[in-house]
Amino acid sequence: MASHSPADPRAGAAIIVGCDFSSSPTPRKPIVLALGALEGPRVALHGLRRFDTLAAFGQWLALPGDWVGGFDLPFGLPRALVAELGWPLAWPECMRHYRSLARAQIREAFAAFCAARPAGAKFAHRATDGPAGSSPSMKWVNPPVAYMLHAGVPLLLDAGVHLPGLHDGDARRVALEAYPGLLARELIGRRSYKSDDPRRRTPERLAARADLLAGLERGATRLGLRLAAAPPLRDALLQDASGDGLDAALCLVQAGWALRRRRLGDARYGLPADMDPLEGWIVTA
């Protein structure tokens, strides 16, 4: 069930959304949404919502509203992988085929692809992985982003949202691929700031979250946006040792940058004009 918040994208002007996604959400590890608004150079965090089932999250996505969202899951597969497997090279047909597969079939196909490639180049990468520093979207472990794509993209499609450069949908609900690690590295390098393992929730990770949050509040990234949160919300981000709320907030800032680009006349929300229409692109990369 979703937790409730006074902030909701169906309550007036267009808002922004940041999503920390889980392909197998539970009450202990839910999907977390950060809801806010772009106010000039400021991203105002209004609330957090949590969903412990994919169905509940899908129902939220399908509600009418006005929002631009950054979602921490891959929206496409590497072209080299898709071509080698003989899957459709057009994004809609490729995603239709991909969603028809079971996770075991995905793992088997991807493992066979990797086994046939030389050491050091087992995985295929998308063009966006280099500038974003992201994991290949075909990875099925540590982190299982292939399963995140398999679980998340069908929800977006079934909800009828608009995916710029990939799929035309409801232009009032816009979904963009985001990646919190991209901004986090700008602010604190490769310091670890989160863990799902209670034994690894150390003072050092708490200090890293504090530095990360302070950097967001100063607007210390190249995006030039400052995060603003009321004290209870700020404390919730800081004390969440899993980092899920903070990751959602990082995606919120990326969504804010995309909305600002749209307000400046960029119909692609900051995505590059030469983006591969099969692979997709991580916004702000």
C-alpha cells in the first residue's frame, strides 16, 4: 500500500517526480517517490510516497495528472545485445518481446551472450553508460537492472505515459530515465552513502549522506539547481540508511533540470538530438 503525503501531482500545477525503483518491492524495500516542484533555480521537495507492490505503483502512474518524472531504471537495452540476440531493433517491438520473457529466460539469454565474449568485455553497453557512469542495462545481478527494466517499463507503457525519444504517450505525464549515482559522484565522489544491510549502516555512511544532502542544498552540481526541504523531510532523507529517499531526491533534481529545459523550449527535455531510439538516454548525462 502507498503511504500518503499532502503532496500529489494531481493537486494543481505541473510538478516533478523522482523515483527510486525496485523490481520486487516489499514493505521493507518499497518503491520510493519524491514529489516536488521546480521554483526557479530551486527544487522544492514536498513529500515522499512509498509503494510496496508493482500493482500499486502502476495504479499511481495511470492516474491523470501533470508531472515530469526521473525514474531510476533503464529504459532500453544495448543495441549490440539486441542485434546479436536477433530481437526487434525498434524500441516498441523490442520492449514488447522483452516483457513477454520470464526472468529465467532473460538471465539465460544474457548469460549466453556474455559467455561468448572475451574477458573484460562480457557485457554490452549503451552509449549513455560512458558519460553517466551507469551499469549496463543487461546486468541481471549487482544491481539487477535488467529486471528493473523488465518490471518498470511495462508499467510506464501500460499507464500511457510519454517517454521522449522512445514512445509517444500522454504529454502531461512525462517519464525520463534518471540515475542518482551520476549526481552523487559529482558531490561526494565514490564515497558510499547507503546500504540495505543493517550491519553496514555506519557513521561514515551517515556523514556521506549529510555531505551529499548539503551539496544538493547548495546547488553544487553542474545542473545549477538547489534542493529545498522542510526540516522533517530533510531529516527523513538524512536518517534513511538505505538511501532510497535520497536517491529519489537526486532523481527529482534531474527531473527538475529536464523540466527547466522544456520550459526553455526543448521538446526533448534535455535529451540529445542524436539519442539512439532503441537504447534511450539517462537525462543530464
